[in-house]
Amino acid sequence: MILDIARLLLFPALMAFAAASDLFTMTISNRVSLALAASFLALALMSGMPGSEMLAHLGAGAVVLVVAFGCFAMGWVGGGDAKIAAGAALWFGFGHLLEYLLYASLFGGALTLLLLQFRQWPLPYQLAGQAWLIKLHAKESGIPYGIALAIGALMIYPETEWIKAVDLAHFAFG
């Protein structure tokens, strides 16, 4: 049952935390990325994931990390975004990677357009005292892409083997 609870909550909680952190501070701590990697390895081992499958997941994470850091080097994404994308890819493996990247890209595009429009309007006086909102509203600020990465991940996660392996009978009420 503990394993099922971890499968249900750990990844979504870490991704939600990354999104909130990026929204409010425009940064994602390395601790979140490390927690994603460590919790993947722990759950993969506890779940009995075959070594070849684990290596494939590690490969997916490595590919995304290399590509994302290329994007970081070009100034297109932040370093935290690159690490969170790789951490999510680690959990998804190649089986769900393309879907994840597609969702993250679509949500990222929508987020970018919304923020660019939001930044064209004056910030309402009632909200002008919120430091995080002032930073988000600033035209020179980047896009907190971790939000899109998290939403994309949370859209895909229910379709993964992590969730399909959960024994829902433990959680039945009545």
C-alpha cells in the first residue's frame, strides 16, 4: 500500500511543487530535480522494474537533459526547466516521452502567449504589492516554463505504468 501511495502522490507532488516554485520565484531548486531522480530510482527498484527498462528510462532522461541544456545554452529555457524536463522524462521513459514533450510544448506556447498578453496590460493597483506578480508581469522577465512542463507531465502521468500498477482495491471506500 505504501508503494501505491508513493506511485499516486510522489511524482505529481514534485511536479506541482516545481510549477508553483517557478510561478512564485521564477526558479526551480535543484533539490526538486534531485528528488525526481532519486524517487524514480527508489520506486523503480521497489516496483521490480527490469534493468533494461530502467536503463531505457535513464536514456530518455539523458536525451532530454542534453537537448534541454542545449536550449538553456541558447537562452531559450532556464536551467531549472531543463532539469525538470529531464526528471519527468526519466519517469516517462521513451514510451510516453513524445506525448509529454508535445503536451509541454503546447502548454508552454499557450502560457507564453498568455503572459505576453498579461504583460501588455497595467497591473491592477490591488495586486501591485505582490513581489512575485510584479516580477511575473515585468516584460524583461522570462517565462516560468516549469508550469507548462508540470501540466504536461500531469496530463501524461495517469497513462503511465506507474499508475496502472496501483492496486485501487486498497483505496475502496464502503
